[in-house]
Amino acid sequence: MRALLTADGVRLEPENDAEAAELSAWGARLGDHMLMAERHVAGEAMRLTRLGRRADVCREPINITSTSPDPAARLMSNFGDASFEMDGEAYRSVESFWQGLKFSDPLDRRRIAALNGREAQAAGEAKGYGTHVTYAGAEIPVGTWAHWQLMERACRAKFAQCGEARAALLATGIRPLEHVLPRDSRAIPGVIMAEIWMRIRRDLQAGTTPEA
């Protein structure tokens, strides 16, 4: 195996079929990883040390949306089918809870709670927002901190009760999470949504159960 120094890196060239196969396998295993050249002392060998996957090392953000090509991101999103209970009521997804807040009739809320995320969104958009939502007997202004706290409680219940969603969230490590959509929400902007997920992740990493 020949190692050729270039202006911006190292080029490895196999000299026989066995080395070609070895290099191919090595590249397949570490192709998306970053290597660090350890400090070189004149006259000694230089060592390249694996730092980890590029996305993790560079802390590339992960966009959590229901349309992500990554199944784990879709599960983490509010549309993910991850049933949970909160205050004695069952919900199919966080979106089912969130859209149900637009309805004052308990029967309507129970109907929305059983829908999948996409169906709940459609029902909620058809209903539209007033100036307030009601929950547990309290009137809460739309798009305020108190409104966002309801979203956080629902997300905490979801990740506490759904092991698969919790594992997916923890697997994001320290990478920034974001919620970027073609049209941002006025009720809960993407930056607020992303901070909720990262706050829950920090609690999980610290060993704290993210109860609602």
C-alpha cells in the first residue's frame, strides 16, 4: 500500500488485489468518518486517528419533520405514531393532542386524539385557531409560553412512554435539532419546537425521566 502526501490530504494506493480489497473494506467502514492527524515528530511515523462520524464530529443539525427520509426523525416528529397518555387521556401522537386543543367539545377532542398525525392536522386546520385554547379548565392564549408548555408536556409524555421514540432521540447524541418547514407555525415556531426536543434530550442524557 502506497501513501502519497497531497496538498490537502493523503492518497492511499493499493499495489495488489489483496490491498485493493482491504482498502475497499476499510473505506466502506470509515467512509463517512473523520480522521485526525496526530502531532507529527520529525523522523517518526504519523498516526491518523478516527474521531467519529462526520455528522457527529461536525455537529451537523438534524431536521426533525414528518416528511424526513429518516424513519427515526419521522418517529421523533409530532406526527410520529407514538401513543401516550397524559392527565388520564390517551393520544395517538403529539399532533393529535396539539390539534385537539382547538376544539372545546370533549367528544371532538377524543375523536381527534384517535387520529394519526396527518388526519389530526387536517381536522385542526379546518377548525382553525381562536385567540385561546382551553385545557384543564384554564384558558390559554395561543402562541404564548403557557401554550408551548402544553406541547412540552405532551412531548415529555411521549418520550417517557415510547421506548422506540426515546431511543431515537438519544441516538442523536449532541447534534443540534431543528424544525424547519416550508411555512413556519405561528402557534409554535420551529425554533421553540426544536428547543423542546433538545431540552428533553438533555434530561434523558442526564438520567432524568422526562415525565409530563
